Amino acid sequence: MDETRDPHDGTPVDGTTDGTTDGRTTDDAASDAAVARVRAADPAAGAVPDGARLRARLADATGAPLAAGTPVAEPVDDELAAARARRRPAARWLQVAAVAAGVALVGGGGYAVGASGTQDPAAPPIALQGADGTGPGAGQEMAAADSRSMVAPGWFGGRTVFSGSGLDGAAGSGRAWAFDATSAATAGTAARVAEVLGVPGEPRQEWGQWVVGTNDGLSATVQVGVDGQASMWFYDRAWDPSVCTSRTGAADQGTIEPDVAVEPAPAPDAPGEPAPADPSVCDPSSTPTGDAAVAKARDLMGRLGVDTAGYELTVADDTGVPGLVSVTGAQVVDGTQTGLGWSVQLAGTGVQSVSGPLATLVELGTYDHISADEAVERLNDPRFGASYGGMMPLARAAAADDAVTMEQQPVDEPTVPPVPAPGDPVAWPVQDVTITGARLGVTLLTTPTGATLLVPAWELTDADGGTWSVIAVVEDQLDLDPA
């Protein structure tokens, strides 16, 4: 029988002392031998994922071809997915999620440059949640709600009572803004953006947006939404570093022969992966990083018509994809991030993708706002739907210390719930929340007509470290009529 060798360095691990002086014992070698035997017995140890099929299945499920940062072994070959891609644009929720994640999080090796050019970041956005569970930040709030309900069931809505007084924050007035998309959500804007990004073609309307280019996920495409923010999105597969590996397929995965047969994908009926737009796409060292990446993103945003002075730029040199550098611009108004922003993905000497709002901000004047103490009372008013937007202390501690681990608790034997006795009070848990701090800022608000506003809002901090938010505009200046 051939001797077992360590899969990492090829040294013998037959369970005996090898005579070296590196401190390894016979027990160490025996342990390595056991691991090696388990690895050798793995039927999928040398298997190569069928990237083309995975990608096609996901495209079939979402109706959109996978694109940015999605390396595959071979081009998409699913005819149904290709047909669906021709019928409708790439899923907007994927685009929006990418921008939101980029604005909210700083990846490895990232740092921020403030909107004023300083290193002092703006205050985080204040997110309100609509009564129907939608609206800016709703996803984050519901995720936080799920975490909190594990600790305190029934915290949300009318089963929570808020209290607090003597908070810093008097009544006063604050500025408000609206996004003017009337001059931006047009065919002319789509044509101008496409020219800046080098996308050929004439604007056409598809699914409520202006589109330039072939919207197939393989060719360069520009989309400008006919919405309250004139949201634009651009992607060019030829400037995606993953195209460098996907074109070579499994041949570059190594020389290990799989122990199980992998059925080859059928020959594609549609065009395959594009060639890299430039040799720099496949040279990670050619992508600008740090200040150079910020400068390139700022220049591009300016050529697209964005006033970059109102954005706090963040760069992440380590995105997990070699040669892909991410720059995000968080919009800042009156020292508070709005929750909207830009995402610019750089690869080599070019641009892989860009997205963000093209609509300009116009001032709506000032609106009177309530005090922090009144905001606490407003949280108890079901008309204003208290919005939870913070983190529980446990989650905050875990974020600060990567070494935090959850101790496994013993599992109790299941028991039948006791039957209440006649006349027992009906259980209706009510959460008591004590507010201890307040911060006044602006929040992103979408009206029933689709217009997007920035209006004064309070962020209130409770005694457990969670945060709650509520619109601060006085009731006399709110339209409370049903939509």
C-alpha cells in the first residue's frame, strides 16, 4: 500500500516519528494520517463545480442573468433563462441590495473620506418603516425585529410602551428636501450616461426604465429608472475580473481528476462569455486602490452629473474578488447620511459597474419639528408606527469582538403547555421600553405618489442600546389623509 501523505506538503504521515526536529510527535503524525484518510475517502474531493449549470439554475429562478462578481466555469447555456433575460431587465432588487450593502458596510481594507474631505464620518442614516413593513430600511428593521423578538416577544407595535423624559432635544424647525427626477429620468439622460460609460445604442423604454445596450447580462448595459430618484445602473461583463477565469473553465482548476463523474453541460445555443475588454482586467495589480480609487470614482460620478461634494466616499480594496475594488458614496445632508448612495466597482483600468440616484436635491424650506420628549410619546401613537432600527447589545458586542461565541445551552425535553385555569387572565405580553437618548436628523421618505423626500426625524436610543425612529414633523404639517 502506498504511504499516506499530508495533502498540504506531501510529507509522510504514517503515524510514526519522522526523525525531524520540528517538535511534531507520533500522536501529531497519527492525527494527520487520520485526517488524510478522511480526505482521501471523500467522493467529491476532486470534483469541480459545474458553474454553468449553477448559474443557469439561478438565472432561471430569478429571471435575471448573474453578472457582477459571479465566476463560472462556462457561459450560461440555459435557453429559457436567456429568453427570460430578453423579456425583462435584471432584477432591480439585486441592484438595490448591492448598493445598500455597499453604502452600509465597509469591506476589508476599507476606509471612508467624509463629504467635507475629512476623515470624520457623518452620522448614520435614520430609517423609517412604513405601516405595511415597506420603505427605506424596512429590511434591516425587520431583521432587527426578528433578533429582538427572540429576547422580548411582543415588542413591536401596540404591545410596546415607551417612556422617557428630560431628553436633550427641544422643539424647533429643520430643513427638508425633495429629489427632483423630472429632468433626470429621461431618454436624454440615459443617452448621456451611456456616452460617458461607452455603451453604444439608442435609449428605449423597458419595464419602467430607459435602457441603452443589450440587457442580457453579457454586454454593457445602462438603465435609468423612471422613479423618484432617477436610479441608474450600469454593468459591463467584459470589465468583470471573473470573466478571466470563466472563459478558461475547469481546465485552470488544477490537474486533480474527480472521483465522481461530472456530467458536461450541453453546448450553448447563445453567445458565450465575452473576452476581457482589456488585458488589465486580468491583472489585479492594475486596479487603482485607496486614494487613487476614490479619485477615479469621484471623477466618474462628476461626469455623470453628480455633485460629489454631498457624498462620503468609502473604498474597499479587498472585495474578495482579485482585481475588483469597490468605492461607495453615501449621500450626506446636514451631517446625516440619507441612506442613498452610489456604488462604483473598478477593475483594471476600467469600470465594471456603477449605480446610484441621478435626481438632484431641491430644498423645500423648513418644517417645524417636535421635541425629543414628544417623539417618545409619538412612538406610543399607532399612527406613527414605531420603527426599530438599532442593534441589540449582544449583536453590538459580537460585531466588536469577532471571537464572541455562543455557548451551547442544554436542550430541555419537550413538555405540554399547561392548561390555563378558569378565570385566569389572558396572556398579552407588553414590552416596556425606556428611552434614554435622542438624535435629530433627516430620514428618507417615499410618498404615496412615488416622490422621495428628506424630512426631519428623531432617532431615540433605549436603555438596552437599541434605537427607534419616528418622523419629527409636527402634526399640523403632515397630511394624514388615507392614500
